[in-house]
Amino acid sequence: MSDPTQQAAAAFPDEVVTSAPVRVIDLPGGAGRFALVTLDNGFDHTKPTTFGPRGLANIGAALDQVQALAEAGEIVAAGVTGKPFIFAVGADLKGVEVVTDREQAQAIGKSGHDVFRRFGELSVPTFGFVNGAAMGGGVEIALHCTYRTISSGVPAFSLPEVFLGLIPGWGGTQLLPRLIGPDAAVTVIVENSLSQNRQLKGAKAFELGIADALFEPADFLEESLKWAARVVRGEDAIERATFSDEQWAAAVARGREIADSKVHGATAAPYLALDLIEKARTASRDEGFAAEDDALVDRIMSEELRSGIYAFNLVQKRAKRPAGAPDKSLARPVTKVGIVGAGLMASQLALLFAQRLSVPVVMTDIDQERVDKGVKYVHEQLDFQALKGRLSGDKLNRLKALVSGSLTKDAFADADFVIEAVFEEMSVKQQVFAEVEAVVRPDCVLATNTSSLSVTEMAAKLEHPERVVGFHFFNPVAVLPLLEIVRAQKTDDASLATAFAVAKQLKKSSVLVKDAPAFVVNRLLTRFLGVINEVLDEGTPVEVADGALQPLGLPMSPFVLMELVGPAVALHVSETLNAAFPDRFSVSPNVKRLVAAGKRAFYLPGTQTLDPEVEALLEVGDRPSSAEEVRERALSAIAEEIDLMLQDGVVAEAQDIDLCMILGAGWPFHLGGITPYLDRVGVAEKVAGHRFLPVGVASLPA
């Protein structure tokens, strides 16, 4: 290892070291001897293989053996594969976090290139046998090989670096566009990354031309070796396409449009990646790899990347061990679920519970037509999944049989978990719970999907308020992974533990929150939407108010978010919060007018053009603000609200605020949720008088 690499290794004593044993095997049909390198960190598939300084050194040592065998004429080809179910998932991000200077950062890029490029520069052909999940550097090590096969069972294949605030820095931006074309490379490197880190399945990677052959998982290595033998013997020839200058230019232009629409220039990563893809058209390998090294240094030493890694760790680690959750041994089994309501949200819940828990789910509503409509929705969604090939005929029939409807809550008598998803009115929800309590067992958990109302007040008139929990999903239920689990004043540990256990079965990420108005996500979104509505009411033009936060790279603008949520829902939540905190939360007269007129959006459908009918409704003042003033005001409001929420113990730590905003609102990794950004730009210090996170957490070390 070079000196900077040794320094990086010394700074990273906890590296889970990947080994790279070499075995020489006979190819089928007498094609010759083959050296196979297997990437393995010594753990099962639950701890995927990654690359740190020592791991890269081990791969380099393995390639020394392979090179010696090739030079001695003892092998005709070489290859690399992974341990069961895992190929490799890239650089160990914990190693990146400990980098403190540019020299170490340069060493990370150069050491990866120096090792990986050898797979493409041996005197014999090389094969990447992608047997399992492959991401980042795992994809890049395969790209350096002459040929690739992939298993149809690969569940996740991606270059996710841009999503984190990085760039593919070990050959990805140079090799992939030359292999599959610049347009497809833009899709994989930029578009997929900026679409919530969309993954490719094995078959799609093959379809794109990343892999040359696709085999079933059961005999993947055997079939890959047979195919390699045919290639070595010249029986299978692989032709590579070439791409015109016009194709390169069009692809990069499309990539810039995607980046602009997704992040609005808020993070440099996608634009750097596009510059590198463009460079790949004419650069030599040395030039291209050197450019990747330079870009990687800039990214590693950026605050954005530290925020991205922080966000990644929140989602991958903290979300799986929710702070404050009771001992899971207290959880009671759930063998039947009741759902009060049969509207769209309730129907989405019924579908999710049936699919994830595989237990009977009963929906109730006030008339048969609504009940039938809710059950029909679930059945139609299941039919659609079967048509897509996601469900077998038997599984389809079993799931349909689990979902039923009833006009009476007596159907909940043997339920273990009942959740209400009715109109957001306290008296209605209290009545529902009273009716449910009259028929269910004393240990049945009663859950509410309320987005803003007090769970404690909802449970106050019940005989057993200790079994009531908040169980707040985000819409669309199937897409957004967050569940805010609310502990009311009298909620007991067993009911809360059951709620967390159910959430895990539903494959949701849970955060424990205090029973405070609108909890976390809706409270913060309403606070910042309130500022946007206030400046509009004061006379700021719609386009200025709506575009002021664009430099943050949020997934959608405030008024588009309001359209998604629904102005009536947004108004209801703002009224709830105004009643609780009138000094900080206002109710916009213009939003009231919008709701009264039955309007669901500021803009004409599919455009950013203000609806003339909405424009006619608006009554505004004569005190317009600039975009910068609006942005400063909104960020200050968010910082103030976060500080108050943390003082009040709404969540355990600032990390839980960020986790909620990432998973419930889709706020980007480059912001780290939101508190790292507020620390980075100085708003936290200015408003709260302190950082939300210590220096070195989601930021560069002091």
C-alpha cells in the first residue's frame, strides 16, 4: 500500500476486510485452466462485501497471483465472483468518513483504480460473474473485466454514488458509457440515482447490455464457466457497439435536464458525473481515471457527501433500531387485523396488511357500497400485480380471500390489531374507538392513522386507553417507508412493542414520537408551507414564493407539495397547529379561498402556469419578498421549530428528525434530511444559538 493508503488504513482500524482467495479450475470441454477470485468478507449475506484499504490490498495480491499464472501460461482466462447472494456493494463508507485530508482522499480513488484496472489489463481475458447484489465499486470491478455474466436472481444492481453526493470514482463514468452507450449510462448513473436510488434487477442489467449473458441462480457459476469456455474457444463472440458524437451530446444534455429537474443545482454530484461521462467520449483510460480521481477528492472532502453518508447510515442503521422502542419480547402476536374505513387510505392499508402479514383483514364502513368499493380496490390491485407477474395464481387467490368487508364492527371481535382511517375529526375518531372497544378483546391494540390530532385525547374516554397508539402512515402507503409511531400519555409498553413489531412486518421504518400536534413530518412541512403562504398573502408573486427553496433541491416545490397532499388536508393541519401554537402557525386566507372554491392546485394540470381561476381568487398585499428573503425566512422557521421539538422531547434526537424528513417527505440525502444543512449554512447557530449536530457528524472533522 502507498503511504496515503497506509494512512487511510491506519485511520480505519474497524474495516471489515474483504479477502480474495484464488482457485484454479478446469473450464468445461477442455477449454483450459481458469483462475477464479472470490470476494468474501467472511460474513453471510446480511453483511455485504465492501472495499476498504486492506480489502483492496488483498484483491491486488490476488491479481499478482493471477498475473503470474497468466505469464506462465498456466491459465487461459480469469474471473471474479462473490460470496453467496452478494457480489460486492462498493467502498466501505465508514472508511470515507475518517478521511481528513485531500491526500488520503486522492489515495482512495487511485488505489481503487490501480487495483480494478488490472482486471482489464491482464494478458488473458477476464470475466465478472455477478452472482448477487452489486453496487458502486462492485459494479465497477465487473466493468473492468472483459466480459460479464449476471444472475437473473440479482435483486439490486446500481451505481448509487450520485444519490449519496459522490461520483462513480473507480471507472464507472468512463467504462459504462463506452459499454452500453452514453444515454443508458446517464440513466444508470444519474437518473436512477436521483430517483430515490432506483435499483436494476439482473435481467434489466442484461437487457441494457451491462452483462453479456444471463443465467438462473441455481446453477449460475456452472453455466457462467460453460459460457466462459465457449468464449475462450471462440464459439461465442461478443460485439461491442460504437456511438456517435451526436448520441453523446444528446445523452449528456438529457442528463443535465434530469439533474436540473431533480436537484436544481443544489448538489454538484450529478453535474460532475455528467462532465465525466462526456469526457469518456475522447479521454484515454489514464486521462479518464485521473479525472475521476480528481472529482472523487472534491466529493470526499465536501460537506454534502458527509451529509449523504450520515443520511445513508440513518436509513440503513438507525431506522432498523428505533430509538426508545420497547423490548420486542413484549409484543403480542397479530393474527387478524381490523380497519375502520374503506376509503382510499384505508384500502391501501388493507392491501399492505394482507400482503405483508398474511392474516385476515376486515374493513368496515357506514354503508355496503363503500365497503364493496374498498374490497374491490384491494382485489384490483392484487390482480394488477398478478398481471405483472409479481403474484402466482395461488398467491393471488389466497391474498384475495384474506380481505373482506363488513357493515358491523362485530367482525373485529377476534382481531388483535384495529386501525382507524376515518375523517380527521376528533369526535368522529372518539366515537369509532368507543364502538370498537365495545366488541374487541381487552388486549387488542387500537391504532389511529391520524396525521395531526392528539392520540391521548382520542383515547381519553376509553376503558383501556393504554392500548391506543398512533400509527401514522404517509401517502402513497406502498411507496413511502416511514411510520410515525406515537406514544400517548397512557400507552403501555406491550401495545407499543406490538405496534413496532407490526411495523417491522409491514417492512416500514419506524420512529417513536411524542404525542404532540402533527408529530414530526407534518409539523415541519406545515411550518415551512406556512411561511410560503404568508409571503404569498403579503404580495410575493406565486413563482417567487414557490421557487424560493429550489436551491435546496427538495423533491417538489411547496405548492406542488400542497397539490399532492390536497389543500383541504393542508388547511386542516394548519388549523390544528394554529390552535396549538398560534404564535408560529398561521392559517392562510388564500388557502381557505382555494379550498372553498374546490380547487386542488395553484397550477394548470401538468404545468407550472398559474391557473387563471386561482389567480382571480387570490387577495394579496403590497409587501413582496425576494426569493432570498423567502428562503431565509423559511429556513429560520424550520430551525426554530426543530429546536422547540427537541426541547419538548417530540423525538429522542435530531437524527430522528432527519430520518423522518428523509423517509416521510423524501428530502434528499445531500441535505442529510435537514439539520446538517441548517448547521452547514449557519441557520442553526443564528436561530437556535447552537448546532443541531456535533462538528464531525454529517460534516467534516474540525
